Amino acid sequence: MTRNDLAEKSHDELIDLVLEQAQQNAKLQADVDALRMKLEKGKKPPTDSGNSSQPPSRDQKSNLPAKRKKHKHGPPQGHVKHEREMVAEPDHVVEIKPVVCGQCQSDLSQVAMVLSDVNQITELPVAKAEVIEVRQYMAECPCCGVEQVVEPPAGLEMERIFGARLQATVVYYRQQQHMSYVRTQAALRNLHGVEISEGGIDKIMQRAGRKAIEAIKPIEQAIQQSAVIHSDETSSRVEGNNYWQWVFCSVKAVLHVIRFNRSFDVIKEIMGTHQAEVWVSDCYGAQMMAASKKHQLCLAHQLRNLKAVMEQYPKDFWARHVHLLFRYAIHLYNHRHKVSETVFLNQVARIEARFDLLLNQTLHQPDPRRLQKRYQKYRQALFVFLYRTDVNPTNNVSEQHLRPSVIHRKVTGCFRSAWGAKSYAAMKSVIDTAALSAIDPFTVIQNLLGSPALPLRV
């Protein structure tokens, strides 16, 4: 378009033309900004398990060099040999004695023998299920005419179809081993000789879920009364929708809940009016709003964030120094029992002073400055673990309790009903809480489902 063409246009036409060009410029500028961000993102070092929350299984594995130094296999020099201990009272003893001489065929049955070797073999018996038929009789009293029926003992109730131990096995396969209905059916058939339909498995899971939901009330009360609480959350899928599984951990209890949202409302619902002394979590906003006198940020998360900045800005000293300071603080916490109280407190004072200097440094790069602002905001939530022996510097406790649920989510896909998610969370709470008292999961599940029918007690 030439100057004469513009001169021939009216005032309104020129305004429309300018507005149209402004819209085009805005669109082009947005495209340029998107391409610039994409280009900058491509320049950043790749993420891995060391500088992000990415699991180690997704890390890029490099090929081993062809002329690498080969390490000697086996135990190190001076390693004490460990062997399986012999059982004091074996279940069976098989004696192998020579009967006749292998050379001259002489009878050796009356010859004195000397024990030459002993070996113990651990074997599993055939785990075939047994069917118990309960026959309940009724008798009419000849004196008063009242019909008398005796109720069966615990484990042999007339409404039972499967015994408590078999039901516990089904729940253990589904809950702890993350097995599908088909794989659970195959395991029961191949290992125990039991045929159970998917509907039968589902009824067993429902019964266990109801028992677990009834048993979590004391766990909720224990969490609400705890001084130090570790909390975290991970994604979940319920009926095809995005949900969140929360975990609240203390020294006495572990509580899992699955909710539709990831907001502070979940913490408020669980904790009620209770205020913890220390709340350990990552830097998620809802967690930092929890009612607590003090907060402790997970330093494992901060170390990963600092490592990402160190890889992006190799010459930046600030992130490297903070990274070393956090690591030294964790090291001091782990070895506080090896030094005197005076030395420990002096080291803590040095850490605090050094960190204050780092927070006052003037930074120019955006990513280090972002972390510096975070630490300035949460300054009092970084070294609480150095002043309390019952507070950890990381939130690994919550991460470890959530890890099996992540595996369950990956294997099973999702929960097909909201009740199934609630049942799973309740069962997980009961099992993880019992584990704090060194009670194995199978025993916990069996105790929920009642007394086993075998051995017979009638």
C-alpha cells in the first residue's frame, strides 16, 4: 500500500486499518515470545531425578565406556561370611543311614554309625484350601418346648462363605501386591486350588473396606493430637477424574485420605481445631497454611531445586553455597550424637549466620533470585530440625508412605468408584499405622476380618 492509497482513505478507514495492524502485531509478538521461551527452555539442562521430582526410572541412562575399570565381584576384603542359621527344632527329621556295604554287600544295620553331615532344607507345603462344612442342629426342649440352636464359634459363622485367612489373602493380593482381579483369581487357583469369581473378590474387598473405615477413627484422633506432622499429597484417579491422595504422618499414626481437591480445606477437615507444633512438608501453598506453630520445609526438595539452578548457571556461586550449607546442616543433624552440645550449638550458629549473609546477597539471574525470595519468605522454616530432635530435615517419611500408592495407581489405573478409593485409603491407613508397631500387613488384614476357621476349635 502506497502513500497515495492511504491519502484516499477516510478517517474511519484509517482507524480500522491501524487497529487491524495492531492486532496483527500483537499476535506476531505473542508468537515471538512463545518461540523465545521455547528456545530458552531448550537451552536449560535436561531434568533428572537429581534436579527435579522426576523418578530415577525416567533418567536418561548413558552407555558404559568400553574400557571402563572392572570392579571385583563378591564381598570386599575382610568381609565376615554370613550363612543362614540352622533351626533349633525342625519340623521334620530325615535320617539317611547306610543299610548294606556298597562293595561287599555286608549288612550294616547293627554297626555303630557316626553322624557325618547335617543339612536343613526350607520348603513350603502344598497350600491347598480346605473346605469346612458346618452343620447346625436344632433341638426342641421336651420340658418347655423352646427350640434351641447353638451359634457356631468365631470363624465358623453360618453367614460365612470364605474363611478369614482366605479373605485376608485376597485383600493382601489386591491391596499390598497391587494385583488385578484376573491375576488374583489366577494366584488363588494356582497356589491354593480355590476358584473365586470377580464378584466374590469384590464382596471380600467391600467387607474389608467397611472394617477398615470403622478402624480409622483412632488414627484420625492420633494425628490430631500429634506434635510433629509430616504431610504430602500425590495425584490419584477416581471414576476417571483427577483426585488427590493426602497422607498425614506422626510417630504414632499414618492417615491416608483421597479427596477431589488439593486445597487447604482438606487439611482443615482432617486437623479440625488442632494446632501442631511443627508441620513438615514441601513448599506447596496449602501445606504452608496448616495451623502450626512452626513449619519445616523439606530440604530434599530444596536441594533438587538448587541443583537445577547450579546446572543452568554453572558460574553462579550463590546456589552452590546454599546447596553446600543445606547439605552440611543435614550432615550435622545426622551426626549430632557424635559431638558435644556446645560444639553442636556453635555449628548451628555458624550455619544461621552464613545463611543470613547469603540471603542478603544481590542476585541478577531470575532463577537464583526466585529461590532467594522463597528462602527469605520462609526463613524460619528451614532449620527447625537443628533445634528439635523429633523433626526431620526432609519429608521422606511422607514420600515413603505415598510410594506404594503411586505404584498402585500405575498398575491398576484408577479407582472405579469413590467408595473404592475411600476403602483403599482406610486400609492403607490401618496397615501403615500398624507397621509403626512392627505388625506385618497380613496380620493386620486378618485381624480386621476375624478369626480364621483353622485349626478347628470344636
